[in-house]
Amino acid sequence: MSRDGGTKLVGYLFKPQTPGPHPAIVMLHGRGGPYSSLRRGSYVAETLTMRHKMWGDFWAERGYLALHVDSFGPRGYPQGFPKHSYMDRPPEVNDQSVRPLDAYGALDFLRARRDVISDRVGIQGWSNGGMTVLAAMAPDPPGLAHPTRETGFRAALAQYPSCRFQARQNDYQPYAPLLVLAASEDDEVSPAACRHLAVAARARGADIEFVIYEGAHHSYDDPGKTKQSHEPNRVATQDTLGRAEAFFRRHLQQ
């Protein structure tokens, strides 16, 4: 259940081979939704995008229980949304006010499992899901009063999010360590806004790291041939895998 109190979400679990308990990671899809555009009309585990399958398997192989959350399907939009449609999307999928409630609903679900270490849960989001991560890690996020690393997420990773909402704020400071990864040639969001956010938040004492990949595109870690044939995307993907693994190992492993 989402913490909105009325939405039963769909989630996909990627589980390690060992019994656990394990640290865990909540995964949040972007504006295109969690399913492959080549399999429209079929919205099941087998039709998750290659990227989401890759990341889920990546975490499970390293001893994390990963939960990929579908925020759009249960609200009637399993096909996701096209590029540059942000202002036309319905309010019930808003990344600043609604999807953080899904993230904390996923946290509730994981903490109720005996194979999860309840205070060792991180969050990862791509694009619109990355925007949700930024909102969920705010000092006063939707769904969690007085957040701390013990009551909320212990660490957060946002890949190529739009940072415009948080960049306009003068007091944004994530309550837990935050890693933001951006692409210099992004045609959907502004990496400059994320750089501004990171610099300003660090000046206020926030534990936030910002990395920009020169020459990389939006969705650079899509493992398909189209994205990976562009050398900067391939380099960015490999660096991201290593950097993300080290980041969560540092903050989620006991």
C-alpha cells in the first residue's frame, strides 16, 4: 500500500540466493514507466525494461533485496508518458507530492519482511523517479514526519533527475546521504540545475555528491545497443555501476 492510504501498488522483487536478512533498495522508474515500449499491452515482470531488469539483478547478485515499484500502472497509466509531457501529466502521478508516498509505502513493505534488515534500506530512481527521490529525501517529505536515517531511507541515489524544484529552494538539505548522477548532453532535464542544487546544499552542510558524465545522454545506462553504442554512455554506465555499488555498500552494509 502507498502511504496515500488508498493505492495498492505493484512491485517486483529481485532476491539474493542466500536467505538473509539483507539490506534492501527501493527502485523507482522514470516517466516512461517500468515496462518495455516494445511490449505495450503486457505489463508483467517479463516485460520490465532491460534497464530495470539489469539493475534488479545487479543488486540481487550483490546481496541486496531490490523492490521495483510501479507507480503508474495501479493509477491507470502503465504505458508511462512521452518526452516533454511533464506539464500535461495527471496530478495523481505527481513526483513531488504523490510518488514519495509510494516510496515510503515500499519502505513499509520491506521493513515488514523477515529477510530485510529494517534500518538498512536505500532508494534509487531514474529521471522522474530521480525527482521522486529528491522529494522523498527532503527535510519534510510527504509521508514521513521528522525524517532521519533510522526512520526513513539510509541513503539515496538519483540518476539524471530534474532538480528544478529543489534548486529553487533555499533550505533543501537531504536528511541522508544523496548521490546525484547527471549527463552533460541530457535533452530532457538540466544538469546545470542539479549542479546548482548540489553546490548550494553542500554549502549548508548536506551530505550530497554530484557527478556529471561528459558527453552522456539521458537514460545513458539503458543497456540496449542504441544507448551503449555511444561511447560516453558506455563509460558513464560502467562508472555508475561501480559508483552506485560502492555508495550503497558504504551506507547500507552493516
